[in-house]
Amino acid sequence: MKAPRRKFLALSAALTASCKKAEVPSESGAHMRPYGERAPQEQSVRIIRELTKSPGTGSSRTPLHEIYGIITPSALHFERHHAGVPAIDPATHRLLIHGLVDRPLSFSLADLKSFPSLSRICFLECGGNSVGDYSGNHQPTVQGSHGLLSCSEWTGVKLSRVLAEVGVQPDAQWMIAEGADASMMTRSIPMEKVLHDAMLVYGQNGEALRPEQGYPLRLILPGWEGNTNVKWLRRLEFTREPAQSAKETANYTELLPNGQARQFSFVMDARSVITSPSGGMKLSRKGFHEITGFAWTGHGKIARVEVSVDNGQTWALAELQEPVLSLALVRFRFPWRWDGAETRIMSRCTDETGYVQPTHDELLSVYGPNAGYHYHAIRPWRVLPSGEVVSHV
Ligand SMILES: Nc1nc2c(c(=O)[nH]1)N[C@H]1C(S)=C(S)[C@@H](COP(=O)(O)O)O[C@H]1N2
Ligand SMILES: [Mo]
């Protein structure tokens, strides 16, 4: 790797020379702003797919190829709403906890904020991310194919801490969580997860939740499919049986080749994707390019990421950038010298349980073509001699 180093040195010498000539502005700059905005030249946006008959309903996707590090800026966090974004007054909003409990209670936001707080960085991925890939409908860009994925620092209170106040009875097996939006999104969560690491969240990346993320209160279930992370949370009911709600029967179940549907498939399996270079980009020249992307798993920590730049014939370890957090996005990097020939590049991750991200064919051999949810196969990108990067179909 001697040649690129010499090039870097030449480049930095040129930069030093031009810095000396740069003029210092003679007038002072713009006023300060009470609440910040990004530079006007920065144009990263979510792509939005709304149902025409029902405004606000649908999804918007994070531009993963334009994100630095592992935290998704709140303004670019993906959205998935089943009945738009409700306007909720935090002063009057309450969370009711009832059912198989000793003391049914209703909590204001102030009540919940008086508990010891907890912050945790974790990814959120919609179970329907890449839904078309099972049937070979591969989106041309990483934003289209993987953009129902984001990672935030969430702040709130550990749910088990609040439950100590209501006294959940021993025969409670499930918690039914309900949202205050018009879809009344309802999901049944097993007690084990509730007591392990579920959070009632009011903060996102250092400030209050965004309305789109569930303001003023949402459930966060680290590593579990996005749909179970109920937004605009208003009710938790403890029961012996699951609710069998629409979102755990008609949707968010995987139709398997034997004709049965897999229900309550909560955990997101290990997955990775190269975000740069990725579909829709163009390499400007032969030579050095840094390959980078994300890896994540709902089963704890990512153990390693491998990258292939030769159609999957050989694989080499990528560097995992610190911090490598459990149930968070992990940033990987891999130096690559492109020789100008057509090839396919791809990443493959392994999590701490030893689970290896499958190929598309391996995934389909288990899930079949109609599963819809929880697609997590390796995604190759094809690099053409022109430098154009296209979806591999
Ligand atoms: N109340 C309510 N909660 C909800 C939803 C919803 O429509 N209503 N959408 C769910 C789905 S399908 C996903 S993927 C995540 C999306 O969270 P986000 O919009 O903050 O990214 O929220 C879940 N929680
Ligand atoms: Mo979702």
C-alpha cells in the first residue's frame, strides 16, 4: 500500500499551499440561532412513500449511504406510520398500566420522568425492510432496499422499574402494548422481554422524541422488529394470552413454504450491507476506494464482518469501528483498490451466537419466496467498468 500513501502526502501538501492563500473574511458571520439547522448545501433527505388515500400513512427511508458513524440524525430517522402522525399534548398524555397487576395505575409524563433514567444506543429496523427481495424485486439503491433502518440513542426508563410500582401478577404471560394513533397499533410482548430490557422512551439523540418517532412516549424493545416498538404509547395490559391483534396475525408473520405462517418472529437476525459504494453511485476512477457499511443483529453483538470484492470467491475481514455495541448499528470499513474491471462487492456478518448472514439462496431455502418479513440476506452490488454501481439482479 505504498502508492496511495505517497498520493495522500502529495494531496496534503497541495492543501497546505492553498490554505495559505485563503482569504479571511473581513466581516463577522451570521447571527446565532436558538435551534440549529444544517448547512444549506447539505441535501440528504428521506425518500417518502405515502398512501394516496391516507396521507401520512406509509414509510420514509433513511439515506444510509449518506450517514456518518452509527447514529442516525433524528431528522433522517426512517418512519413507518399506519395512520399518520398524531398530535399529542404531552401535558395531558397518560400511560395506563392494568390487567393482571396488583395496583392498576396511570402515569403522566412527569411521573415517568421522575424514575431513574437510562440511555441506550440501539438500532430500529422494520420487519418489512427489503420486503420485495424474497421475490427478486431488488431495489436499486441501499436507501430503497435497506432504508427502514436507523440507530438512535434512546432515553427513558427501564419498564421493569415502573412495573415494580404496579406489581405484575405471576400468571401474567404477555403484555399488550397499544398506541394512541388512529391505527391503535397493538402488539403482544412476552413477559421475558418486558422484564429483560424493554424501555419506556421519551428521549432521542439528546432531546425529546420526534413526533414521527412516537412523541411523547414510545416502547423500545432493543433488537426486536420495528413494529413491536409501539409509538405514542398509551396503554399496557398484562394478560395470560396474546391479543392476536392484526399486526401479529394478518401482518408481521412469515408465510413459510409448508403453508404455515411463523408468528411472533420478534428478533431481527444478523445482517450487514455495504452502503458505499452502493447502488446509484459512480466510482470516479480506478484505484483506492474505502468500502464501508453497517452490520447489526438482534442477538447481541456483531462478532465480525467479511467483505468480498471478487463476486464472493474470497473474503477478508473488515475493520469494525469502535464502539461495537450490543443491539446497535456497527460501522465497518474495508480498503479496496479497484482495478477497473466489472465485479461484485458484498459484505457478510457473523454475530456473537455464531449465526452467519445467509446468501439469498440460503435464506430462500428456509423461508421460501413468500415470507415477506425479516429478509436479511447478503446484498451484492455490481460495479460496472464505467464505475457505475447497480443493484445485482
Ligand atoms: N402506534 C404506532 N406504533 C408503531 C407504528 C404505528 O404505525 N403506530 N408503526 C410501527 C412500525 S411498523 C415500525 S417499523 C416502527 C417505526 O418506527 P419509526 O417510525 O420511529 O421509525 O414503529 C412501530 N410502531
Ligand atoms: Mo415496520
